[in-house]
Amino acid sequence: MWRFDFYNTNIDFLRWGKLAIGGSIMVLLIAIGSLVFRGMNLGLDFTGGTVIEVQYSEPVDIPKVRETLRQAGFGDAQTQHFGTSRDVLIRIPPREETNSATLSNDVLHVLQGAEGGSGATMARAEFVGPQVGAELVEQGGLAALGALIGILVYVMFRFEWRLAVGTIAATVHDVIFTVGWFSLFQIEFDLTVLAAVLAVIGYSVNDTVVVLDRIRENFRKRRKGSTLEVMNRSINETLSRTIMTSVATLLSVIVLYFLGGAVMRGFSIAMIVGILVGTYSSIYIASASALYLGISREDLLPRPKETADERP
Amino acid sequence: MSTYTLNQYPWWKYLLIGLVMLWGFIFALPNLFGEDPAVQISGAREHVTIDASLQNRVVGLLSAENLPYKRLELEDSRLLVRFTDPDEQLKAADILKDRLGRDYIVALNLASSEPGFLRALGLSPMYLGLDLRGGVHFLMQVDMDATLKQVEESYVEEIRAQLRSEKIFYASVGRAASGGVLVEFKDTGERDKAAQALHKNLPSLQQDEPGPLSLKLTLGEPEIREKRDFALQQNITTLRNRVNELGVAEPIIQQQGNDRIVVQLPGVQDTARAKEILGATATLEFRLADEENDWYQAESTKRIPLNSRLYKDREGRPVLLQKRVMLTGDSIVDAASGLDSQSGSPAVFVTLDGKGAKRFEDATKDNIGKRMGVVFIENKTETKRVDGELKKTSYTVEEVINVATIRDRLSRRFQITGLDSTREARDLALLLRAGALASPIEIIEERTVGPSAGKENIDQGFRAAMLSLVVIAAFMIGRYKWFGGIATAALAANVVLIVAALSMLQATLTLPGIAGIVLTMGMAVDANVLIYERIREELRNGNTPQAAIHAGFDRAFDTIIDSNLTTLIAAIMLFGFGTGPIKGFAVTLSIGILTSMFTAVTGSRALVNFFYGGRKLQALSV
């Protein structure tokens, strides 16, 4: 049995608060820069187009498949292996023609007609029209925004405004970092990744709220100590929980990365990045922002009842 | 409070938790039984009954081919034949499709092999999404602009006819580029006369006077809405007919938004064929019956009179119709079922456009008292492998859907009576609409998952969920020992409850949905982590074990609520946004959060109380 205990830790986390915020701002600038200049490698869900996954009965060479497709007039198709050497993934950008819905059938027929392709079957075919793609972009953005606002309102209602702002700062930080990661490394960003980003929002806030709860509790309980000391103490007290939960969630997502199949890979990457950065941000960004916004003990003490019973 | 009475639950709390878990196990139970490959037989039309005689026929057909089957189940509207082997299932489906004919829909299905008593209780396994069972998802959009353009074009004809019959002089009538119908005149007097006449005869059109010599007519809002609805319903009807023919066990065809149709065909093996069938177009033809010749003679001697053609009606009876076409479906503007105002019997009311009305009037005025048939024609394409080459062939399927006597000179509006039931009237109206000038429809989204890929997705998802459970259990036991074991039990209970809730709600389980379950497992232990860390802290602060347990559960509670609620908010946002698979993720995540609050807080507390409560403890294994 191993043990790791952090109860006797007394790390002065917030001593590096300014450094952490500075560093985070730098990283976020890089992420935003990448988003602006490199852009996202948006998946089919958002760009529209056709993706076909074909399974051959025997291993197949990609250049041959490419040549077959080029001769049949699909020169714009991107072809790659997917998982095994028998599986081929073909992407075709959106086309002007109206019958693009039948494209996947045509491609399959072409491949079946070629040498070695008689046993080819369609494992998956997806076609998204440009207008649907545009709608999904809009809806996805709205969903992320809606989640942020919903959580902001909840946290505002539940905590003092500086802590709420700190929470949102931490969450926005995590979202930009995760999305920036996908931009920087040009990993395909599709609907499931978007779902993961929303789950990251939920996770990040969840993680932060626990630290904030403790800060509030300690302010009320301990009458001595500076704001900084109380916050540091709270972070140290919740540290083992923060790490335990992060590791447990990370473990489940890592399992998903390796066993969930190719479709879930992007999802898993987003969750792994999001959990790591979410753990960091709940320690640093949330509390440090609240600290620099000037939070003090008085802000967190339970308010005296303002309204006495008014009896006519 | 003495520490001895701490951490003891009253008996009813254990009972309550026991009942919830019992509920969970019962509802989750059907998922343990796997599925049988099956063939489902249902009636293609309303009058086809599924009964014991069909069952005998099927048994006869199968035993003649020496095809072993597992079980036959006769239900209200379907006959289910279960097999042990998918190859036998496919063979049997081919044979049955061939021998039973067009009256029956023969569809491949996967039937849960849960025992009969569970099904009798109304319990069924989780509903698997298309990405897990394979199948096709289409999102189709009806081109409403084109639909309204068609309507306006038919009004152009109508207005011309009206003006002519009212002897009003006009310069031109045509569709305006910006929409609406523009009529130009040579003088204002004629224009005003026309405005009056059209207002009387075509009251649904809104009038506008853009200049002294012109009149602009536009469709009113209610009419536009009606036409859109008509176009949508027409396409849904057509698609439904096609899907029936395709043989899909549980198809979903429904309206989405104002102008879209979702078609989901689970378990479809040949997706190319599915698209070909769905893409077929239908038209109608009205033809006079050939009453001089006998269909029986024509059929038995194979000598068909020169001016006639031999058709079959929906029941397969031969009908002899003349070759000359009186009217085609393009002219039909509307067809609705209802009751005849005089006799009160079921009827179908048909409305034609101006050009069609004129043609039909001419064609029927000399044929009063004669019989007339309506032929439903579908143009289809099929891709087949001939000598290793893929060939696309087009073919048509023609069927007489109604034969009626012409009682009067038929014009813009007429009705078809003599129908047996309101249901028949409704079916006929649907078919007439389906064969009317079709609104263009376009597939704007397609997601196809092959059956083997679906199976693979389930296996991968299942393995990931299992391993994740094992890894987290090891991690929790490694850190919290006995208490970790309790957390693991709570986690397993949580998975049972998620599966039970999904089965009960019949919510669709997708691959991202499984990811949601896996993610919930990681996040569900958070509540236990919070509690246990709190207990350790209390122990360090010098509290007795019982007091530490009590305080740990108590103090962590607010935090658990806070942290779970925020995740729930994100999950609900996802659900609102959700399309297909993403919705599945949101559903399992939300359910998982709710059930985990129960299992991790109440469930694990009960276990802790059961093992540790009310005893004198020296130390805790946490």
C-alpha cells in the first residue's frame, strides 16, 4: 500500500500567484495566437463534406487507393489508414454538386471495382452539408457560452462575486487552453471534442468550487491569519482531494483513449488536457484572481439578517 | 450526542436504499441477455392481418428449406422468428421476402433474448443508437422556396384562366422575380376590374398595386404555412412508403423543425440500396378504365388490347386501363380525406391547378358514367453487379390505387367516394399527395455505420467501461483500503443504476454516451474522495473515529452538491444543443451525476454505518 499525504504540506502556492497568472497569460496568448494564425483543424461536422471509412478484406496500399480515386475523379480526396492496414479513411471536401449525398456510394463502388477491392465494405460514412456544418458551429458556440453563463450565475449566487469571477477566469482559461492545444497541434476538432470541451467546463468548475468552498469555510472559522495565509491554508488542505479526484478521472479518460476506439480519441485528448489544466487552474487562477481582485474576510462572513420581520 | 448513537441509520433507510438497488437490478437485468438475430414480419398495408395462418405458412416455408429457427412469436401486429445464427437469419429473410410477397414487410431485427416474464413486466434493454447497432441516419431538407415557386406558378395559370373567363384584358401574367405573381394591364380600368374579380374568386391571395398598370398577388401567411406543411407531409408519406418496402424493423421518420425530416434506419445492411430506394420519385396518372374488354380474358390469354394496359391493384388484382393519360400527378395541388357532406361516407377531396383543371374538365365531360383508375408510379434505380461490373438500372413500379366512376364533369375541385373506410380514404389521400408534384428534397446530413463497425463500437465501449471500473477500484482501494472498497461498491452500484435508468427511460445509448458513463465513473468517486479526505482530516484533528465519520459525511455534503450541480449545468447545456450522439453523452452524464450523488453519499454512508456504526472503534481503515 502506498500513501501520499498532503495534510502536512504547507506550500506557499500564492507566493507564485503573480508568476502563475503571468505565465498563464503568456500561454493563453500563444493559444489565441495559434487560433488566429493557424486556425482549427475543424472536423467534418463543422466544415461539411464527406468522410468514408472503408474496410478491406486484405491489407491495402494507400497510394493504390489514391490512384484509383484520382482516376475516378476524386483527386481532392484525402486518404489515410485508420487503425489497421485494412481500414482506409477517405475525406472529400464539400462539393458544389447537389448530389453529394450519394458520393459515399460512388466512392465505395469505385473502390470495389478496383483490384483487390471486391471485399471492401463501408464501415462508416458521414456526409454533412455546408449549412448543417454552419449551424453546428453556431449551436456549439452557443452551448459553450450558455454553459459558462449558467455556471457564472450559479457561482455568483452561491459565492461572493470575486470568487465567481475567479472561477469563470479559471474556466475560460481551461477552455482556451484546451481549444488552443487542438489548434497548436492541429488535432481534428469535431462534435465529440466539443462535447468534451463542455465536459471540461463542468469539470473545471467542479474542481474550483471545492477549493473555494474551503476558502470560504476557513475565512469563517479561523479568525486569525491574513487573507493570503487563509487561502494558502485552504489550498493545502484540499490538495490531496484535488489530486485524488484528478488522477481518478484522468485514469478513466486514459482508459478511454486506449480502448475507446479511434472515434473517441479526440474526445479523450480534450479531456486529458482539460483535466490537467483544470487542476492547475483551480489551484492558481481561481484563488489568485480573487486575491488580486481584493477579496477579504469581511466579504465572506455570513451577512447579518438585513430585514427584520416587519409586522404591520 | 454520544458517539455510540452516531452513524446508525434507522432500519427504513436501509430498506429504502435496498429498494432503490432492487429497482436498479430489475431494470438493468434485461441487458444481461444479449440479442437473437431475428426476422420480423409485419403487414405492408392496413388490411393485412398477422395471425396464426401466417405463422403456419412461415413455419411451412422455413421447414421446406430446412432452416432451423429458435422460436416464433406472434404479437399484435408482427410475427417474430428468432434464429441462433445470423447466416440462417439472412437466408430466411431472403426466402420469406420472396415467398410472402408484397403484402408483408420482412425486416431483419435484433430481438432481445430476455426471458418472457421480464418482457411481460414491460422491461427492455437499453436502446442502442445507430453508432452502436449500425444503420443509416439521414437529415433531409425540403426545398420550401421551390415549393412556393411551384404554387405561384400554378396560380399564374389559374389567374390567366380567371381573367379570360371574366373577359378582362391583360398584357402579361407571370411570376415576379422577388416572389408573387405580377399581372400587367394596358389601362387602369381593366386593372381595377381584375382586382375585383380576383378578390372574389381567389380570396386567399393578397393584392398589392405597385403601379397604375400592374397588380401584384402574393400568397397569404396561412396559405404559405399550409403549403409548407403539405410539402413536408407529402415527403414524409413518400419516405414512409419507401422505408416499408426496405424492410426496416424500427424505422424513425419524423419532422424536425419547419422544413426538415429525420430518417433513421437501424440495422440496415445495404446502405447504398437504402439511398436508392429513398431517392425514388413518384407520380400519378389518371386513366380511363377499358370497359370494352375483359381483364380476365386479357390476363389469361396474355393478349392485351392495343389501346390498353394491364395493371394490378394494391391487392394484386388485375385492372385493365386505357393507354391515354387523362391527367398526371403534377396537376394535383392538394388531396385531403374527409366525409362527403351529403352521404356522410368517407371521401377524398382533390384540388387541381388551373391547367390541370381545364384538361381534366375536357377529359371527363364526355365520359360521365365511365370508370377511371388512378395509377401510382414509382421510378427507382438499382445498382447491381453484372459480370463484375456495377450497373445502375432504372425501373418503375406501377400500381392502381383507386378505381372510381366519374359521376360528373370534374374540374378544379372534385371528390372520390365509394371508399370502404375512413382509413382507406386517408391512405388514398396520402398516396395522391405523395404522387403530386414533389417538392424537391435534399439530403443535408448523412451518418452511416456499418453493422460490424457498430458491433466493434459496443465492444470497445464495454471494454473501456470495464477496465475503467477496475482501474479506479484499484486506485481507491490502494488509497483508502476498506473505505476504498466501499467507494468501489458505490461505484458499481452507480453503474447499475445508470444502466437501469437508461433502460427505463429508453434513452438512446451512443458511443459518446458510453464515454459519458466512463467519465462519470471518474467523477463519481470525487464525492467519496471529498468525504474520506474530510474524515482523515477530522481524525488528525484528534476526533474519535465515529465523530470523524459523522463530521466527514456531514461537512463534505455542501461541497458535493455544489460541485455536482455545476457539472449538471454543463450537461444540460449539452443536451439542449445536442444532436444525436452528443445528446447521448449529455444524457448519460446527467443521469450519472444524479445517481452518483445517491450512491456515493447515501449508499456509501449506509455501508459505512453498517460496518462501523454503533461500535467502539480504535482506528479507521481509511
